[in-house]
Amino acid sequence: MKIRKEIMDFAEVMEKVMRVNDAKKGNSWKTLSLGYLEDKMGEQWDEWFPTPSKAKTVDVANYCMMLFHRYDEIQEIE
């Protein structure tokens, strides 16, 4: 499957933001509780909503990505 340029562009920016936090946080999101990640995503959304920006959009998207993958793990266990 060929991935659309717009999606790849967005994914590359998401990856860049994740890498900035690697030294401090690494892959800790893989062990954080779903509730914590959901709360953090909500906080990012609340920061984005009154003053939308590209940077904040990426922050929201990264938390959505984390939750997307964590929900898969939980469903596999159930």
C-alpha cells in the first residue's frame, strides 16, 4: 500500500516530536496506564482547542497514537 504524502509528512513530524522526548521519557508510554494517557490526551486537546496550532495538533495526535497502540494490547489480553 502506498501511503499518501500528507500522511507521511504528518507521521514524520510526529516522530520528530517523539524523538525530542526520547532521552527524558523513552518508551514509557508503553507502560503508563490507559487512564493517564487518556487524561494527558485530554489536556493536550484542551490546550489545542482555544488556540489551534500545528504543534499542538501533533501533540494531540501523538497521544492518540499511543492510545491506539495501547488499546490493541489490552484487547489482545481480554
